[in-house]
Amino acid sequence: MAISKLLFLLLLFLPFLSADVVPSDIYLLSCGSSSNSSFFNRVFVGDSLKPAPGFLVAGRSVAVSNRNPPPDSTSLYHTARVFTRASSYKFNLKKNGTHLLRFHLSPFSALEFDLHSANFTISANGLLLSNISHVNDSVIKEFIVRIDANVLEIEFEPVSGLGFGFVNAIEVFSAPKELITDNGAKLVDSNGVREYYKLTSQVLETKYRINVGGSKLTPLNDSLWRTWVPDEPYLVIKSAAKLASTFQAPYYQASGATREDAPDIVYMTAQQMNKDITVLGAKFNLTWKFPLDSNGMKYLVRLHFCDIVSFALNQLYFNVYINGYPAYRDLDLSSLSSRLLTPFYFDFIVDSDGSGNIQISVGPSDLSSSLGYNAILNGAEIMEMVRPRGMFSETEKKKRNSWVIVGPIVGGFVGLCLVFAAILALVCKRRKKPTPRRAESAGWTSVQAYAGGSSDSKLSRGSTLASFGPNGYHNLKIPFTEIQSATNDFDESLIIGSGGFGMVYKGVLRDNINVAVKRGVPGSRQGLPEFHTEIAILSKIRHHHLVSLVGYCEEQSEMILVYEYIEKGPLKKQLYGSVVSPLSWKQRLEICIGAARGLHYLHTGFAQGIIHRDIKSTNILLDESFVAKVADFGLSRSGPRLDETHVSTGVKGSFGYLDPEYFRRQQLTDKSDVYSFGVVLYEVLCARPAVDPLLDREQVNLAEWALHWQRKGMLEKIIDPHLVGKINPSSLKKYGETAEKCLADYGIDRPTMGDVLWNLEYVLQLQIELPIEPSEPVDVNESNFPTSTATHPSDLRRHSDEG
Ligand SMILES: *[C@@H]1O[C@H](CO)[C@@H](O)[C@H](O)[C@H]1NC(C)=O
Ligand SMILES: *[C@@H]1O[C@H](CO)[C@@H](O)[C@H](O)[C@H]1NC(C)=O
Ligand SMILES: *[C@@H]1O[C@H](CO)[C@@H](O)[C@H](O)[C@H]1NC(C)=O
Ligand SMILES: *[C@@H]1O[C@H](CO)[C@@H](O)[C@H](O)[C@H]1NC(C)=O
Ligand SMILES: *[C@@H]1O[C@H](CO)[C@@H](O)[C@H](O)[C@H]1NC(C)=O
Ligand SMILES: *[C@@H]1O[C@H](CO)[C@@H](O)[C@H](O)[C@H]1NC(C)=O
Ligand SMILES: *[C@@H]1O[C@H](CO)[C@@H](O)[C@H](O)[C@H]1NC(C)=O
């Protein structure tokens, strides 16, 4: 274990790992050349080699070369192919999906042709990419195009009969799967900010790629061989900005950017507000202006961020504007990952402004304290959306992974490293000193604790649980002195958990009631409104399957919440901890049903619904009789109002359980809880963690692994060995299907918690009706449910409604 950890750590810091991931399609051509040329360590194959590599097909073209190449110019640019008629190159593709196409144009004067005066178009599979004329300097034109075809034909066509086209080099390669996605981009204009869905079907031409606060990066520094340039020339007021940089490599997390989105070094430098030039607490924006020649086009603006300037979480809140329109308000990067130094990018779709520029500004938000005013930007990319013309496959295909991994072992390690990085981040976070959270609109804490553990005392339910009088929750008040004595003055040995807000202690109240005591960092009053919100919400929640609030304390600048203590602790421990006797299938189903009831109540039972946000097997506690109780509402928040469909929010939750749609779109609905619950369902069946970095790569993520077997109809291959032969096949089938539906890619396709509940009850009935476990004889006639196998969940629902 220790050795493999070390191995992971080592691999984690090997910077070239991402370079081991190679695109499945990759063609590099040196045009007009009868030899190979090397360009930034890559070999470009001469298109005039003998025997011919065979990419050049129809048309009429000649190879030309520069007789007097400038000294220290790259040999790649000493030759070119000149097209005097429409001519094409053809490339066989292995993968559909997004590809990068690059055309190197470096004009020179050859005997018959002055390449500067070329006038031609470039198309890809009949789609016009670019009109090119008057190439005065070397340029690399880069296009990001989705190609769903087995062959890519790139055509160069002179504009008139006397004109000609040319190219020095061509790059074609498949892009990583997540480079361009259909979810998450926001359209920003005078009408506000809206979702934009069809990004992958757009043809994008790169206009700017900026390493803000850093130096020029060459293809050697980038796993997709991109070039990044410094931002200085585009800063409107240079003195307003101050460089920021770090030596620490960024922490990539599942919710954020990947190494392929931008190299580490882009995230390790930034520009921030130069606070030396003005009085303390003055607010101003940093603005960059990018000239674009064409009007009336739409642009993809991809902004890269990584908080390298803060010393603690929730210090940096800033606004992002594009062309003066608010694009992202109150951006708190640390809240997106509960971690500093985590890279993120955000995609915005904008028009150029009236004068053909794009302006990007960042400035401090009102949520930051005056001392903390700051704003950063680490990188920016601006891509023009080329108007598609001609035929092009617009079919809405599911995106496919167009990358292959060199060697499954290396690939596995890459995956594992990412997983491990995330886990490491979590572990570090837990060890860190508690940091007070500044006001986020709701949710006082992000506690990772559970009110569990092994204890011999029992909670006599209802005895001290306060009742609610006409004074609301005020009779839940507990004097600080009582909490002090209950926790032996916050004895460290009684700590059973910790979170961003502070510690959780086990305590015993005067009447011998065991409690879990959650204490905010003393003296920090910043979360006061949230503390009140949490009490207000929790005090209204009373449910057999939800952990109850016993009381709270708010005196001597303390903010403390007191919960009932739950005997057997987290479900996780009972599933694959060092348990004495494994839970039976029926017990597990009853636990799932209980938890589902609790969640169903949260979603529908309370005024506007509450979204838990952190459903996982450590947050489902079991009491002395294995009754499930959902715990830890630290991340919960009120759901959308009736007139809204979602809550926009920073992504929170736990690795392995997070709804993928939620982290793409950052919109919270109760279907995010359904997703997490689906992971718990598979966890209960397979008795293994949601994420297990020590397993083979394809097994690391339980959701993926279980869905793989579910879809093959062979779920029984991966179930807990203790359950083998004990589950009725129809019960297992229904259970697997229910979990699968919870894990649907889109929230809209997932069942509600109510549906999940009915389905689980049906699963239980199927098990009871057709028992396999001989130890559980069941008299079918005693069952309240119809015995016919034609029982339909809707029958069950009707039945339950009656009962
Ligand atoms: C050119 O490069 C290709 C691909 O790397 C290689 O297969 C070929 O042998 C090289 N040819 C020459 C003449 O160097
Ligand atoms: C190229 O030129 C043609 C005709 O001049 C025009 O219709 C087309 O929109 C142009 N396309 C691009 C990508 O500039
Ligand atoms: C390119 O060709 C088009 C169409 O013949 C013409 O309108 C345009 O002026 C030409 N551009 C150059 C730079 O020659
Ligand atoms: C190239 O130079 C010509 C003439 O000097 C100019 O008209 C043209 O706009 C320039 N082209 C570019 C792309 O800068
Ligand atoms: C890519 O898409 C095309 C057209 O939809 C299809 O004919 C082809 O089989 C696909 N190729 C692969 C490798 O999936
Ligand atoms: C970019 O790569 C080159 C060659 O590997 C290296 O010398 C240089 O330091 C790198 N630049 C940065 C900013 O990392
Ligand atoms: C920053 O720019 C935006 C958009 O132009 C503007 O609304 C805002 O007032 C500016 N903030 C400051 C502090 O100047």
C-alpha cells in the first residue's frame, strides 16, 4: 500500500505524463518536400518522398522551395506545395469527433510564384474553412472541427483561374474527448447569460491563445503542440496588472480543467490587480482588448483560471465581464473544488463589439472584503465560429473518446494519478486548519464528518429532541457551558470529524444523550447568516430517516450545531469496513429504501425542497437496528423555486458521486442527488468504494464499472461475494436497472427520488416473493403486495398511497 502510494506520488509529478497520451489520428506533412523535416521535435513527413506517402490525390500542384531561406528559419518552411488547380490531400481517420487541423503558411518568393500573392480557399470535406489572400508573414491557421467520417479530404482551391494556393505544412490530429463539449458554454450578450449547447458542431478558428502573466509557450510545452503568447500587448492599462506566479504544479480535479485543456505552466502564472498603484480597497477592473478584423461573427472565448494568489479558501471573489457584459459574477474558484491551485476553464460565446474587438475584464466582486479585493486571469483563448457552408455531418452523435493511451499500464497510471490527486487533495483538505467560509448564498458548512462511531450508549429517541413551539426554533438553544461539559471542553480525543468550517466532537448531554457537536471556528462571524439559515432549515426537518438537529448554541462568538449521535455509524463501514457479519440483501434493500425515503422527503416534503448535495455511503448512517438516516446537511441548500428549474451554484460534493451534468453546467437540481444515490446503490450491491484508485483503470470508478456490466446484462459478475447466490435474479435485475436509471447522463432522464423509492420497494418484494435465501422463509400470503409477477411499480405506488 505504502509503495503504491509512493508510486502514485512519483507519477503524479512526472510532468511528461500527458505526452504519453497520443491521438489516435495523427498526420504531419511537410508539403513540397522530398525529405522529412523536424519541427519542435516532431517529424513532418515529406509529401514528395519516394515512394510517395500517398496523401496528395486529385488536382494540379507543384513543389517549390526557398532558394534563400532566412538563417535560423525552420526547414519546414523552406518548401511549399503550390496549387494551380483545386487539389486535395486525403487522410484516413480512425476516430470520429473533434479534430485539430493546422495549416502552416510561410510565404517566400520562388522562381515562378510569389507566395505572398496567393489567393485561395481551404475546405475540409466540402466545408469552407478559410479564404486566404495576402499572406505577409508566417502564420499557423488552426481549426477545430468535428469530423464524423472515415476520410478527411482537405482541398486547396485557387480563387481565380490565374490565382494559386500554397501550404508549407499540415497537421491533422484527433483532439482529446473533452476539449470541446456541448455542455457548459454560456452565451453572453445584452440579454444576459444563457446556455449554449451546440459547440461541437461549430467550426472554430483559433484567433488568440494567451498565456496571461506568463511567457511564450511553444509546441514543446503543450501536449497538443499549441503556441501560447504573452498577454502584455493586449492589456488596456498595463500598470493596473501585476504578475502572479507559483512554483507549485496545479491540482487537476474531476470538476475542473484537464492537462490537455492548457499546459500546467499556463495555470501557474496569472495577472492580478496591482494594488500598489491605488489606495487600499479601491476597486478596478483589469481589461484586455483583442482586435478582430471581422464584424458580425460569433466567438468562443475560453478563459482559464487557477487560484494561485489566495492563501485560504473563499478569499477571492471576482466578476468576469466580456465586452462589458457580466459573464460570471462572484466567481469563487476555491468553492468549485474546495481546493486552491485547481485549474478551471469557462466557455463563453460572444459577438465582437461594435468596433470589432473583444474585451475581457476581471474585477473584484462585492462579496470580497476590501482587504481581499483581487481578480485574476491565467489564460485566454479566442476562437472564431466559422460559418459552416456546404455539406457537413451535423448528426448529434455521442462524443467518442478519440484518444488512445500508449500501453494500458501507463494509461492506467494516468487515470489513477488523477484519481489519486483528487483523493490526496481531499485528505490534505481534511488535515488543513479549519478555514472559515465567507458568505456563499446558502450553506454554512462543508462538513465531511459523520455522527457515527462505536459507542455503547443509546439515544432514547425523542427525549431531548426539542419540540417546536410557537417561538420557532428558539427552544433548541443549548447553553455553551452545557456543550463544554458535554464535550469535556472540546477534548481533542472526542473529535470524530472535521470540515472546512471546523470540528465535529462526540458529546454526552446532561441527560446521557449522545450527540455529535459541530463547532464553527470560534470568533469567526462571517458565516452567521448561513448558520441561521441552516438552523432554520434543519429545525424544520423531522424525519425517521434523517439525522435530527438536537440544538444549537450561539453565544460567546460561538456557532455550534448539535445533532443526534447515530450508533453504528456510516453505511460504508458496514459494507466493506472490518465488519463482523456482512449485511444480508434484504437488510441492504431496507437501508436503501430508508435512505431513499429520507431523500424523497427532503426533495418534496419541505416548503420548496432541499437538495442534499453530498449523498454518499459515509453520509448514510445506521442506528442500532440498522435503520438508515441521512446525515450531513452541511452542503444542502434549498432547491429551485417553482418558477426556476435549477439553482446555479459552485460545484460541491464528493468525488465519485458527483453528477457529471452538475459539474459541467453548475446547475443544481434534485436529480444530482438521484445520481449520487445511484452510485450508492451500486456500492451497496458490490461492496466496494465509489472510487478505488488501487484497482485497474477501468474499475477505478464504480459508476462506470457497474454500468459496463449492467449494460452487458452481467451485473452478477461484480456483486459482493457475500451476496452470490442469495439474490433472486428478478430482484437483481430490477435493482440494477433502477441504479442505472439514476446514473443517466442527463438529469431529465433520471427518475425522481419518489420513483426510485417505489422501484426499490418493488425490488424488495421480488426478493421476498421468490426467496432464494433459505434463512428467510416468507409466507407470500402475508405480503401486502400482489403476488402476480405482473406487478407493476404503479400498482405498488397506488398501494403505498393507500397505506
Ligand atoms: C520519414 O518519416 C516517416 C515517419 O516518421 C518514416 O516512416 C520514414 O522512414 C521517414 N523517411 C525518411 C526518408 O526519413
Ligand atoms: C470566403 O469568400 C466567399 C466569397 O468571397 C464568401 O462568401 C465566404 O463567406 C468567405 N468565407 C470565409 C470563411 O471567409
Ligand atoms: C482574390 O480573388 C478574389 C476573386 O477573384 C478577388 O476579389 C480578390 O481581390 C483577390 N485578392 C487578392 C489579394 O488578389
Ligand atoms: C499584407 O500586406 C498588404 C499590403 O501591404 C495588406 O494590404 C494586407 O492587409 C496585409 N495582409 C495581412 C494579413 O496583414
Ligand atoms: C463515423 O461517422 C460516419 C458517418 O456518420 C460513419 O459512417 C463511420 O462509420 C463512423 N466511423 C467511426 C470510426 O465510428
Ligand atoms: C518550454 O519547453 C522548453 C523545451 O522543453 C523548455 O526549455 C522551456 O523551459 C519550457 N518553457 C516553459 C515556460 O516551461
Ligand atoms: C468593471 O467592468 C464592468 C463592465 O464594463 C463594469 O460594469 C464595472 O462597473 C467595472 N468595475 C469597476 C470596479 O470598475
